Amino acid sequence: MNERLKVKKTYKLFIGGAFPRSESGRTYEVKGSDGGFIANACMASRKDLKDAVVAARSAQSTWASATAYNRGQILYRIAEMLEGRSEQFVKEISASEGISELKAEREVLAAIDRWVWYAGWSDKLAVLAGSTNPVSGPYYNFTIPEAMGVVGAIATEKNSLLGLVDAIAPIIVSGNTCIVLASGTAPLSAMTFAEVLATSDLPHGVCNILTGSKEELAPWFASHMDINGLDISGVDEPSLVSDIKTAGAQNLKRIHSFSKVQDPKRILAFMEAKTIWHPIGV
Amino acid sequence: MKYYGLVDGTEASLKNFLKSLPGVDQVGAEARAAMLGTRSIKTSSKKKAIDLAISMVDLTTLEGADTAGKVTALASKAVRPDPTDPTVPSVGAICVYNDMVSIARKHLDLVGGSHVPVAAVCTAFPSGRATMPVKIQDTIDAMDAGAGEIDMVIDRGAFLSGHLMDVFEEIVKIREVCGEKVHLKVILETGELVTYDNVRKASFLAMLAGADFIKTSTGKVAPAATPPVVLVMLEAVRDFYELTNKRIGVKPAGGIRNTKDAIKQLVLVNETAGPEWLTPSLFRIGASALLNDLLMQRMKIRDGYYASPTYVTID
């Protein structure tokens, strides 16, 4: 019997709920830990980023106006889908990061658990970070945390799936929409993750995933006037960090880098406080 | 010479002339429009194209919910699309409903925009379903209120059922009402004409009857200004120029929402009708959301980073 010809997967970008190739037509080779070829991934350009921002912006108001309970349910649904796909993630991660399947499985399960942990925060944020403020007058005065808008994130190179979850979940749980640049060396699980998002109930454009070079794209993330916040936890080089902060100063972008994982501060960093006065007895 | 000497004003001569027009190669027109759409435009030409496109925009608001406030805001924007940058040109015109014309005209003059004309949509826009006296009065009202351009709709029902002469006479009458000073644009509503052959016929019919511009759509019907339709209309004005030595303008309207689409239209103009048409007096783009995208792309080229809709007006 003839040997079966393998049907190999084309890894593309995830923008506005669709899977386009990079507008530039560029790709790069993703290599395993042994240096062997695994797959071609898209090398996103600044114009892909621009398209992703347009998608994220147009999805933002609807996503933010969904009830916190509903957002939490949708995120939990994504965890259900991840669970069903866990075997595929294990294989991809162990091939591209050169770790044993057992270790890869531990990472995948940790990623799912962390996703669920963040999903649970959805309807608790207002209670945690909001307040009723004491005032001397016939008024109520409330402070409510609100989503900031469109937030970018540069995911860490190591622990590709876990890093991706750390980047995406805290941003979108509060009602932000995000554009995340996945790990450059191990982008494959990010695109499989995008397939999970595409088949869950997450509205198109809430999460957009790019693959490519952070040296090339991070400054464009920072200078883009329509990105309100930026998580640069995945950027280690001090010169790149300072470039990003300089470029982001123009529109007073909130740029954060987090060392702690599984921390509600990662959510609150991309929220803003809104204070409302309301007369008593009306 | 009346009707450019091509027809003598009888139904038979009009039908014969339109019949003599060659049919449109549908596959060829679509392929050519798609091919021209893939042209890559480099930064320096893009900058020029964006400014040209801004000067060609007919800034439009045609909603039942239009208010005087919205129209005056639009008029201010038409004169100075980007108040932070005086090098941005004014738009080609502002396009409003009949009853908003005087408000728009007054406000334009007030804010130093006397060079920006007001275009009024007339003749029972958008359906064209009214009797002729009503359509004529509609046009006179708009002109009295200060409209410098009239965008009239044709009776598509009559055109599709073969009553070409009715459509022709209607345009001729409105042309008479407009006189020589007021610009007449004839809206074909290509989305309802079904075939490219009809688009070509209707284009010639409107040009013969005295249109200064042929316009694709009302913006109320989809599909609107698709590239192949615009291509067919540009070919029509080019052929008409060869027959009569008179240049008729083209105005695509509806569905052109971003800079990329607008530049594709300019490429079509340049490659089909020719560079002589690349001026606001012969090519206009009917749009509302497009202007903000053009301004944002212009900021991107000027500043070197991507702009945000937060920095342009909401309209």
C-alpha cells in the first residue's frame, strides 16, 4: 500500500474572526528545538496590525456592553473547547519547545485552569475595584471600573500557550478587545488557540492574534494612536522597552510589564475608573 | 447642437442610437476592474492621491434623521476637514436633502466656504416615484435655496420596462429647469439596472439628455458603486468624449468607505477615462465615512504613526 500523503496545516493570522495570510505575503520558518523544520508561519506586517486594530475597535463597544455574567460564560466556554483540543496542543508544544509530552500536558492543563481563573473575575471586578464614596451632600457617589478600549499585548517567548493565556485573558475579561503578538519562536499553538476562539462564542474582533517579529511590530503597537494600552511582558531587551515607551508617549498609552502571573492587577491595569454622582431621592 | 447631433429627440432615433452601442463584456470588465484594484501605490503618490480624493468628496448626509445641527457641522467639516491642518483641501461639495440646502449654504458662507457648492438630491430621491410637476418643483425649490448642483434620480421602472423616452424627456426637462449655471448629476441607481449593458445604455441616455455628471447610486440600494460598474461608466464618458468632444463627469457613490477603495477608484479613472478626469470638476466620490479614513491616512503619512478615529469628528 502507498504511504499516505500528509495534509499539513497552513498557519495564518487571526484578525476579525477570519484567518487571513499576512497582507505582505511574508512567512518565516518555525523550527523545533532540534533545529528541524516544523511549519511556516505568517510574518505579520504593520498593515496587518492596522487591520487588527480596526477589527478590535469595531468589536469593542459590543463586547464591553455585554453583561459581565455573559462575558464570563463565553470565556468559560472557551475553556471547554480548549479541554477538548488539549491533545493537539500537547503535541504542538512538545514538538516546538522540545519538552516531553508529560511536561507539555502539564502546561496545557495549567493554561486551561488559568483561563478559567480569569473568566471567573468577570462579574467580580466591579465589586473588587468599584466603591461607594462618602460625600457631604444629598448625593450618591459611585466609582466603577470600566474597560479601557483596545489593548495590545506582546506575549512571552517561553511557555507559548500559557504566555498567550496570560496575555489575552486579563485584557478581554473586563470588556477590552485585544491584539496579541504571539511568541515568535513558538507561534503554532497560538494559531491553534485562534481556532478555538473562532469556534467558541467570542464575537469576531474581540481577540486578534498576529505572529511575527516583535522587534519589527512592537514599536508600531506603541505608536498606534488607537491602541489604548499595551502589555509588554514579553519584551525583555531594555533597548526595545525604551523604544516602546518613547513611541507610546504620544497618546499617553498605558504600558505595563508584569512579572506576576495569575494576578487580578493584570486585569485592573487595563481598566479605568468612572465616577458617577447621583442625587438621593430621585 | 441639440442632443450633440447624435439623436434628434424622437424615440426611434434614441432607441437606434442606444441599440448601436456595443455590449459590455461582463467577464472582461470584472477582470479588468479587479486587476486595476491590485495596483500598488507608493507613499509619495499616495499622499497626492489622498489630497485629490479629499477634494473630490461630496460629503453626504441623506438620513431621515438629519437635523440643522448635523448639516451645519458637516458644512464646517467640508470647508476645513482637519481643523488642525490648514493644508488639507476643502471637499468637492456637500450633498444634502432639499430642505437642508439653505441651512448648508448659509453656514458654508458663514465659515468661509463660499467656494464649496451645495448639491441637493432632487426629483423624489431616492425612488424617483413622483409626478413630473412635483419633480420640477423639487428642483426649483433646491435651486432657490442656493443649490449649485442638482443630483436627480431617473425613473428606473420606466427604464427597465423600455420606456426610454420617458426617462430621456424627464432628464431634458430637469436640465432646462437647471439652466446652464447649475450642475446636473444624473443618478442611474446601477444596483437596480441589473446588467452592465443597461448601465452603459443609461449612461449614454443621461449624457445625451444633458447631464453634466453621471452618478452610480443613491446610496440606498446595494450593490452601489462597485468597481466594474464605475469602469463601464468611465468607458462611456470616454467614448462620449470621442463622439462629441465634451467631457462628462462621473460620480460613484455608496460603498466607498476607506482610502484603499477611494484610491482604487482614482486608478480606474486614470486608466479608463484618462488623467484629464482626475479633477473635482469631472470626478466626485459620494461618501460620508470615507472622509475620516482619508484624514486618518493623511495623518499617518504626515506623522509616521497610525491615527485614531478619536482625533477626527464623529458624523
